[in-house]
Amino acid sequence: MSGGVRRRGWLVVGVLAALAVGCGDGNEDPAMELQKEVGEALNAAADYAGEQKRAIEKRARKTLDAVDRELEETSREIEESSGGLNEAAEERLEAATDRARSAHRKAQHELDDLATASTDHWKEALERLSEAFAELEEARQDVMAALSGRGEESD
């Protein structure tokens, strides 16, 4: 065994011995004290993860609510300006709005899944929610483009 490995081995033994001596008030088994501390650390990590999950859910719900209001406003604008668009532009706008509503429903579904996801499946649920929000943003941009008349086909 090399001197460096031996020194590291003794260092580990020394640290463990110091932990064993320093743990508890002398009445508790050091292993039990360490197990208790590990349990407390895991609980703190779980609490933190839960807080992060709730914060993400809150921001996502707020964003979905804002997009929902925007889609409702867009629908009102479409109804008020009916006849102001040519048939092709109206069809593009209707298709874009339908896609946005569908993407909104999907994002809502993924958010609901995230809210009920276990810790083991939370990462996957968050990835699906992120993908749904990206799709929703693309659809929202399509609606805005259709409203402004960008990308109109020539008649």
C-alpha cells in the first residue's frame, strides 16, 4: 500500500473517530445520532424540494391564467373585427387560435400531473410541462402573427 493511500485511510479513520466522539451527549449511540442527522437532512431536502415544486406550480398557473386571458381577448377581437379580414387570413387566425387552445389544455393537463407527481416522477413531469409550455408559446406566437397579418399568402 502506498504512503498516500495509507495516509488517506488513517485520515478517514480519524474523521470517523472524531465524529463518533463528537456525536451526541455521550448517552446516545454515535451511529444512532448519525442516522438521526441524516434523517433530518433528508427531511430538510424534501421540504426544500416541496417548496420549489410549489413555487414552480404557482408560476406556471399564473402564466396559464395570463395566456387564457390573452386567448379570450383575442377571441373577442376576432369577433369584433369579423369581416375585416380576408377569408384566408381568417382561416389562419382560427387555426392558430385552435392550436393555442389545444396547447393551453395540454399545458394545463401537464401542470395538473406535476402537482400530483411523486418525488420519483417529478423531474419527468416537469420536463413534460416545459415542453407543453414551449408548444403553447409557439402557438401563441402563431396567433399574434396571424392577427398582425404576417405571413399572409397573396391572393
